[in-house]
Amino acid sequence: MIYKKLIPASLLGRSLIIVFVPLITLVILTVLVFYQTSWNIISKRLAQSVVADIYVIVKLIDQDLKFKAFRIAYEDFKMKANIEKNKNLNPLSLQRTKIDPARKILSSRLRQALEELNKPFFYDLSNLNQGAKIAIQLNNDLLIINVHKDRLYSGAAFVFLLWMLFSSLVLLILAYIFMKNQIQPLKRLSIIAETFGRGLDAPELKEAGALEIRQTTNAFNQMRTRIKRFLKQRTDMLAGVSHDLRTPLTRMKLQLSLLKDEKAKSELELDIKEMTAMLDSYVNFVRTEAPEPIENISINEIIKDIFKNINKDNYKITLEEKDKIKTSGRPLQIKRAFQNIIDNSLRYSKKIKISIKSIEEGCEIIFDDDGPGIPNKNYEDVFKPFFTLDPSRNKLKGESGLGLSISRDIIRSHGGDIKLDQSEFGGLKSTILLPI
């Protein structure tokens, strides 16, 4: 819809429209009503007053009191009267003067009032600032009257309209300042909420503004406190469990080394290896929750640093750098997220391609491999903690099912996301989107 495109997207803009549109509508209606009624009445009364004074002048001239009529016209009526002998009105009446559209009401009312004199007349309002020129035929003579503009024109009416427009503008400015101050706490709340949603350490928001905004701010602060408390309890619990289980696991390894039954020994070694991998994953997960300062990082350099620890002889790895990506984040966590995805590709494939490029929303890092891939129905399941497609295969590989879960938590805490799809090599395609 066209009207939706015209409406501002911001709350401040929409609030100003709510105030501005009724105000302008009221001013327009007031102006229309004023011109249709008030200005019409004012023009009629002014015209009738002028014609009444002209009638007095004509009467005095008919009584042969011409000089007295001129004096009264000049001193009392704000008119300049003159008589031109033996002159006809017809040449003047043939002249066509252009009437200003704004003075049509005045012209109509003046003509109606002059018709009541029952004498031929002519008037000219083309130069009202110099006065209105009125000519009246008196037998063989022509009475020329120049009426001062104040007798036919009321400037107070237009002052009133200007005052309305000026006051509307002042009210609009005051409404803008007031609404801006009221919306400012909402902007701060939005910024803090986005910061906290990206996993960054957001400070407690100070309550300000209207009652509803204060309530919203207080609810956000309480939610923030509960979430931070929950995350700390979860991290502390996993750290404690991981630490406590390492001691009995070490004793089991020592006792296993004394076991002579090779078959039982090999089976137990697989179980211990799986438990060790799980504990290592717990430790890695706890590390992702540990506070780490925000730094300026280079995505390209982080991936190149990971490549240094990979044996290039066993794998074909291609790095396609379409853009140099620099952003801000926690470098160790970002590196751990990339490391988990690359490790998964290294376990099941021999060919890996990584491309880095900038997009409109930020940056895009794509990992393609030629492994067996993942069924489409399990794209979301693999991000669940401890989910495995083939438990027996994962035991042999030393996996715990936390790698992708940790990676997505890290990426989402930085305001991004991970998406899975089929690779151009037939394996798995992992796409990471990060804001810049």
C-alpha cells in the first residue's frame, strides 16, 4: 500500500504524525470556515459602512454643500472626494480590472452595497494598498472617491491566521522535543537488549521516562539478572562435574592398564576414551561461557591460524578470500567455533573449501567438504547437545556431540547464526553469518 510507504518507520515519526495531522486539519478547517463565514461577514459590514458614508456625501452634494462634503469625507470618513464636471461614467465602466482571487468576496460585497445607491457606479480594487477607487455618476458630473484601504480591508483577520500557523508550528516543535525525550529511554533499552542478546556484557539499564517505559526497563533488568544467574549456575555445575569425574576416570585408566583380558580391555578403553572426549567437551563448553574481553579481530587471520595445526599432506584445503573481514568479538570463542566445524570436516572428508566474503548483512564464511554429509531432516538435530547420527561411529572418532552445539552458541552470542546445507562436493555445507 502507498500510504504505508509514506508513514515513517520510527516511533518518533509516527508520534509526530499523530500530533501533526489533527493539528494541520484543524488549522485548514478553521481557515476554510473563516473565509466562508467570518471574512464574508466582515467584508459585508465594511462595504456597507463605506457605502453609507458615500450616501452621506452624495446627499450633501445634492444639497449644494460640496465643500462640506469633501471636508467630512477627508476628516471623518478617510476618503478623498472630487467631482469632475461634465464627465460620463461609460469610459470607466468599459475598463476591465483584474480582481485578486483573495478579494473576490470583498468585491462582491462592495458591488452589492453600491447597488443600493441606485446610481451608476464603477469601482477599482486592483491597487488596494493605495486605496479603492469608486466612481459614481451624479447627473452630468462624476463623483470620484478614493477610499482608504483600512475602510475596506481588515489586517487583523490575517494576523489571526498567521498567529494560528505560528502557534501550530511552536506546538509541533514542543511535541517533537517532548516525544524525543520520551522515546530516548526506549532507544537505550533497544541498544542494551541487542547487546545482551549478542552475548555481550550489557550494563543494568537506568529507569527513566514514562511509567510504562520504567516498567519495561525494570522487567528487562530482572530478566537480565535471572539469565546471567542461570548461565553462571550452569557453567559452575558443568565445571564441577568435569573436575570431579576426572579423578575416578584417571583411577580407571590405571586399573585398566593392569587388566590382562585383552578383549575386555579394548572395550573398556573405548568407553574411557568416549568419557574423556565428553569431559573435554564439557571443559570446552565451560570455556565458552567464561568472560573474555571484546577485541578487534580478523576472520581471515583466525582461519589461517587454525590451518597451521592441520597436516596439509592428508587433506586438500582451499581458502577463498573474496574480502578481508574485520569485526569485533571474543577471539578465542570465534576461533573455537571455527575449529569445531573444521574438525568435523576433517573427521569425515579429505577435501575442504572455505570461502570468506562480505555481504549486506555483515560477512559470510562457508565451509564445504566432500564427506558423507547429513540428512536434511537432521540439520537442526545435530545442533542439540549430545545428539549423534551414529553412536558407534562417534565412539571410534572420540566425539561427544557437543561440537556444533558449542559453535552455534558462540556464533549466536555474537549476533550471527549457522546454517547447514548440501555441499557442492556432495558433503556438508556449513554457512556462518556474522555481523560486522
